[in-house]
Amino acid sequence: MFKDIKWTKISIVLVFWIAIVTALLNISGNNHIIASGDNNSGTNQETAHGHHHQHHNTGDSAVIPEHLNLNDKPVPMEISRTGKDVYVTMTAQITDIDIKDGYTYKAWTFNGEVPGPLVVVNEGDTIHFTLENHDPIIPHSMDFHAVHAAPDKKFIDVHPNEDGTFVYQASNPGVFMYHCGTGPALLHIGNGMHGMIIVMPNDGYPTDNEVDREYVVIQNEWYKYNDLEDMTYGQSGQVVLSTKALHDGLPNTNGTVGALIEEPLTAKAGEKVRFYVLNVGPNETSSFHVIGTQFDDVYIDGNPANHFKGMQTVLLPASGGAVVEFTLKEAGQYKFVSHQFDQVEKGAAGLIIAFDDKIPDRSELKKQFGSAEKNKADSEGNNYLKIKATNYEFDQKEYTVQAGEEVTIDFTSEQGYHGLSIDEFNVNIHGRGKASFTPDKPGKYKIYCNIYCGTGHYEMEAILNVK
């Protein structure tokens, strides 16, 4: 009898704990489902038109099959005006963007540009916006930060091979972001669907009569191709600056590494320059700064009411804009950067050159600066070395130079964070940079990674062969 009671108690205890474990497993499973749904809110979502769409986002770098052979040519934005009504037509399309040497991104774009075309309207204008979706598989949409509109009515999806027209008023002046708002918005923005719209104030800015030149500057980030996980939890691979032509004859670039170094902006010494600047993110903050000068006047978000003076750096959150004005008192080359210098190492730097005399033709400038590295490499032959490091290896096992001639090493960490040292020539570069030296004697010298964290870095070696 006592034995039966004992086993009965054991059975009750076992049933109790089995019930507890089962309940916990169910809760864990439900949480996993909820988390997965949040993380892929656009993976299988019902759109405003009642259809379903799927983002092929697997976390790898494989191109979406339906996009594989697509590379639509950039097309001009259509814009026209009738009184206070402005008619804008843009395309959603897949276009290859060369972010840097050897790295082409099959971008989701507006009109084949990243950032998209610059839109300029006046305060109080009514915008009649049409989006033509040339993407064969994915819906896209338009979210203008410059307007008041019900998102569920006027920021809705336009389905593949369809178009949609939406009407709204630009009632406040400023520098605003626009972007695709289709979920997950992070994926669409991260893949390239973003840009700037300027709403010019009816009464202008108080400093209009002081400004000699004006340009547009936009900062954006790039991540692994179509990888929502990397965009959410990872770090940007590139942070870049670009410009859009505000007036005829001004440069118009994509957001690529070195775009505004290879094609610098220009002014004359003593002139006051205005930048309409915007950080489209999608994730990081920009600390916008022009090296060698100060901002005489700043209008936060580009609104004349938000007027500040004498600032050194302007903080731009993701989607934050500003109008900044500064004077270049001396002739010379002035870099503008995000003062978060990890972003500079990833490409967030541009150049404006102040000339004493006549400003050279843009084609001459582009030839001079855009081909500077190539020309230098050609003129110096094998003694100008571009060395790239990926995860735990240099791009070559051996590099050959000539003794008695100056050697320049141009080093870049392509993947991960690495360094380069050659002890005999006091070369010590971290992350990215250049070093020059003249080897007197022929011989073989060890090149190694100077980042001391983990066996992978210790094992990174190559040879400099001096002949």
C-alpha cells in the first residue's frame, strides 16, 4: 500500500514538471514566432492593396533571381510646374551602383540614382507625385518627409509594373528626406531608395544676399547586399557623401566612396558657400564639419526659424537636414567630413577647393582629381602599391618594388579592421592610409598586420621584394 502511494506521488510530481516544461516550451516558441515576425515585417506582409509580397532576404549576398539580369539605365526625373502645382514623376528601378573599385551593388533606386534625384519645390506648393514601379517582383512606395499626408492613403505600395499618383502640399520650408516606405523600410532604404527634397521658403533665408555659391551634400550608408540582419544588427561597410545638381552645370554624383574627392566642389577665396545637407542614414548619426572654417549661419532642418550662428559641427540624425553657410577666407583645399572619424575611414569625406583666380572647368578638375590615383600609379609604376586586406589576408603574397626609388603604399581594409607594418621602413598604418619611404638596399622584407587581437591577425603576412 505504501509502495503504491509512493509511486502515486512520484507520478503526480512527474506530471506537474512535464506540464511546466511544456508550457515554457510553448511560450518560447510563441516568442520566437513573434520575434521572427517583427524582424521580417515585410517578408510576407499584406499591402494596402490586399496583395502579398515576399522579400528574398536570406542574409547572404545572392542576388534576387528576378533582379539578376536587371541593370536599368538611369532616367531623368520628370518635373513641371503650373502655378503652385508641381508635377513629379519618378521610377522605382534596379540599377548597378559602383560603390568603390571592385564592388558593384545591385541597388534598389529611384530613377537609377543613389541617392535619388533632387526634388525642389516652394513653400505652399501642391505636389502631384507619380511613382512608376519598374521592379518586376517587389512593391515600392514614397514617403515624403516634407508633406502632411495620411500614410495609409498616400504612402501606400505601388505594385510591380504598376504606377500610382498621390497629391499633397509642401506647407513648411526646409531640407527633408524622402524614401521608400514599403516594409521593412530599413531594407528598402538600405538598398538605396532615398533622397532629398528641398522646400524653399517663400521669404527666403535672412542671409540670401550674402551667399555666393550653393551645393547639395547627402550622407548615406551601405551594408551587405539586401541583408536585413546586417542592416539591423551589423555595422555599415561604407559611409559616403554625394552631391546632387542644384543648378545646371553642377556635379551630380551617386553615394560612392570618394565621389566628392574625385569630383570636388569649387568656390573662390573669400566667398560664402551654402550647403543644403542631409543625412539619410538609414541608421547612423552624422557630425557634419568643414575642416578649416566655421559655420557662420546654420538653419536646422533648413527652416529659417531655426537660425544658429558660429557653429563648428552640426549634428544630423538619420533623416536630419540643415542649411549650413561658411566662408572660405583663404585659397586652398577644404575637406568636409562627418566628425565621427570611423565614418571618414569608411568614406564620409568630400572636398571643396577655393581658388584665388579663375575656377578651372569641371572636366579639367575631374580629370585632375578623379584620375589622381591612377595617374600616380601609372607614373610611379610598380613603386606605387595599392594593398588591400580582407579577413586575415593581404591581396597578394608578394609585392615587388625598385631599390633607390620612393615607394608609396596605399593601404585599405576591405573587410574587417586590419593594419600594415614594415619594421625596416617604419611603416605603420592602421585601418586605412598611406606611407612613403625609399628602400636603399635590395632584399625581402616582411609585411604584417599590426592589429594584435586574435590569431588571424598574427598570421597575416606578405613579402616586400626590393630589387
